[in-house]
Amino acid sequence: MTAEIRIPQLDTPEWDASMATGGLFDQWHTACRESHGGGIADAGDTDLMRLGFEKMTFLDGEAAEKLRNRIDQIADMPGRLIKTDTDQDKVNESSDKHLFSLLAKVFHPQAERRIAHYFGSDFFVHWYLLSRTHPNQAPNVSFLWHRDAGPPTFLNMMVYLNGTEEHGGGTQFLDMETTKKLAAAGYDYPPVSERLSDLSDLAGKAGAEYNPVDLSLAPGEGFIFQPTKVLHRGILPTQGTRYVLFLNLMPSCCPWREGFRRWTMNYMESVAGNWSPNHFAVLAGDDGPTVISA
């Protein structure tokens, strides 16, 4: 492996620039593709590539129920529950063994092929989150239309652990074409205070059709999506608690199982809004790209 990845100092203009096309994360992605040797099978015209999001079954009903119970169990342990102002509970899974077993179920062959096809390389889990959201009338910023900031290429996954008919919540998406038209009309990455729950008027002015995709989900079903390229928003539950597993995925120069062994799992609350470069050197090891810190 001859690629050389130079990590700029955090909180500098160089670090900010590393998020842009051609920056640090793009260089890492290129090195990961080279290390993989280009052996990714073509997944064809998938919804993930065409629309920017795709519905998929990740867990069976029994596994989804066990994880719901696990969230409730962890939430009852002292110091393990983080409760936000919008009645969303976040919990930490302290058992690496339990987490690895869960990921092995979620990344079944179809899901793993779809992710690898998107990246053109192996991948790893950058962060994860187990959450339960209770009915609430005041949505936070995740429940308003937005795109996620961050590196040019990464994926998010949401696995619903109970069905939408049970809690009345969900997730809506606008496809990539509509998202581009709305961005050109000014709704690109608006300040948090200017996020909207209804884009129908702006879509009309932009010449875009406003047809949010809002699919019913059974326990264990969810979405894999390109969060920087599709507008999306959560729908608050209305009649019960919504249980969700979130995963954030990035390209890797080694398979996710090996990456899990090398890279200590982070929790969302410790890395949200702060893309850590530490994993580059850890995942590269002795057989990956040369990583040089500033």
C-alpha cells in the first residue's frame, strides 16, 4: 500500500477543508478502494444509488424485540441513560460481544453487498446509537427537513425495532433529484433555526415535485441512505414509543469485522458533529495506507 494520508490539525482551516471534495476523507476513501482492488460486484440499479435511500429488512421480529428489551434494560441502569429535551432517550451498549453479535445480524449478505457496492470498498461503523423516542409535540432539529453535514461520502442506517403502526412515527425522504432542485432554490444547508417541516411552497417555486416518501415499517425493517445527498426528517411518534438503532458507516481498508476488532466503538453523543480522524491510523494498521498526523 503506497497511499499516504496526512491528517491536519483539528479545528483549523485545513481541518475544515478536509471535509470538502478531494480532502482528507476523500483521500481515505480512494485509498480504501485501492486496497480493495476494485472487486465489488455491480449491484445494479438500486434505490440507494438511484434515489439516495432504500428500504430493507435488517433484523427478524424476534431479534428486534430482544433489542427493544435490551434498550429498556440498559435505560434502567444508573448512568446509562441520556434523556434529551424532546423525550428521546439514548443508551450506551457496554458489551462489545453483544454489539458485535447485533452488527453481524444487521450486516447480512444483502445489506453488506449493498454497502460495499456504494463505497466500492470495505466499510466500518463509525458510530452507533440505540434510542427510544416518546410522543412529543415539539420536534427537534432532526424532525425538520435537513441534510447531514460531514465528509462527502458516508451512509446512515436506521433500523426500526417496533413497527410504525405501533408508534405512529417514521422517517420521510425526498429523492436526490428533488433535493438538488431545492438546494438550487436556496434550501441547501440552512441554519438550524431556519429548518422547515413543510417544503411544498419552495418546491413549487423550484419546479420540483413535493412527494415525501413515508413508508410503513415492520419491526426489523429500516432504511439505508445517503444523508448528505437526500433531504430527510423524522416523524415524531404519536401513540407509543419508537425504538431505533442508528448506524453511521464509512469506507475502510479492512472488513468491518476486523475494523470492529481494531477500532473501539464510539457512541453518537461523543462524536456527533466531530468527525474523529483517530480511526484512520487504527484501521490502516501495518498493511493499510500510511497515516501521518500533523
